[in-house]
Amino acid sequence: MSSNPQADNSTTLGQNESLTLGSFVIRPVSGGQYRIDGGTLFGVVPRLLWERHFPPDKNNRILQETNCILIETGQKRILVDTGYGTKLTPRFCQHHDITQTDPLITNLDKKDIRPEQIDLVILSHLHFDHAGGSTCYDENQQLVATFPNAEYVVQRQEWETAMADLPELKGAYDKKDFEPLARTGQLRLVDGDQQILPGIHVRKTGGHSQGHQVIYIEQENEGAVFAGDICATKAHRSVAWCMSYDTNMLQTRREKMKLLNEIRHHNWWLLFDHDPVFWAMKEP
């Protein structure tokens, strides 16, 4: 991939476009939009540079999407990430310009898919905007899995870190987003690189979070990679453009360079988790 985030000689897919890889059909499903301080999303990158891609509002916030990826194999429906869900506080919603509804379920319903029809959920990591939609409150105000028939796949290191209540990560995780999955028996912990289903495997990268993973989708000599927060938007393709939230920025940069070189070598699609305009791109 180009190190210049302004390079625009690529093929991109907008939010209403789907991608077909062999027998797999892949579509983005919004888990909700929100606004976040632009400096947190770009770390050491000066505002003069990042605002060319994401013009901030008067509060220095930029618009971000939560692109959850729906993969339909013909036999199973797989969801990658779940957006921020329905458990946010009014104060948090106000701060991030969120209208508290149920965007992921609403947008799945527009595609005629009900929660019980999701067979597998793969979580890139357990931060609120990726795992928040994994659980919800039922009619008795009990926390339950949003997708009652799904197995949820998480890296073991990510799970252990998120459950550890580490003081240096205070506020990074909310156990309500994922703890019920262990109780319901729907949690599958994996270690490192592992095939999840034929044509779908994960690779632990670390960097953004200790157990962050990327998801590979391969069919009939075609491929796509959901990069998670290793490369969150089209603007983040530059190796130096990282988030201030990264627990190990050097690791993020190393993994991004490795991943983008691999994608370019194989001529695969790169899938973005936070870009509000493009969810997928491929360079010529």
C-alpha cells in the first residue's frame, strides 16, 4: 500500500456496496456513527494534516463509522465486530454525539437478518466501539448475548487483559460488553494465528491493544483483510499515522507495515473499521 494517505489511485467501495470473493458475499453493516476528538485518532500527526481527510467540528471532533463486516458463506453468517451497542450512558452519548438507538440490529434488519441468524461473531478486540454490541439488556434488564446462537471468537490475551482490571487501562474496557459471553458458553478463546472456518482465519497483531487481531477472508485465490484498528481508515495507511490509544505504537507500526505489504503482494482488499466513506479498497 502507498505510504501517502492522500494517494487516490485505488478502487474503493462505499457503504452501500458489497464485495464478492468466490462464494463469499461480504457487506458492511454500520454499528453506529460517533464523533471523537481528532487528535486521539491520529496521535502525533498534526491537525493541519489529518483535517484534510476528516474536517473537525467546533469541538475538534471528527465523524467515525463502526464498520461491522457481514460475511455470508452460503452455509453460515459471520459478523466481524459489533459496534458500540445500546448500553452507553447519556453523558457518553452526548460527548460523542450518539443518538442511543440500536444501529447494528436496525441495519441488520434492513438486510433481512435477525440476531438469531448470526452463527459466528469475530471480535478484533474488546474496546467499546468494537464489542459493545455483543451484549444487550433483555426485557428483564438482564445482560445477555445479542446474538443468541453465535459463537464469539476473541484472542485469549485480549480477554485476559480486558478482564484483569489493570489500573493503567482504566476506562479502556467495559466488562458488560463481553463478560456475559463466558456465562452463556458462547465464548471461544484462540491463541495467535488460527483458522476459524475454511476461508477465514485470524492473526494476533497486538499494537492497538495487547490481544488485537486482524481477520483474513480468502476464497478462490481472492482475499480481503479486516485490519481493525491497525489501519482504521483510508488515511491511516501511512505507517506513522497511528492512534493515541495504541498501547504499543511501535508494534502497531510494525504490524501495519507487514500487513499492508502482504495485502499489496497478494492484491487483496483492505477493509476499514472506522472510515465513514469507504469500507474497502484495493490498490492497482
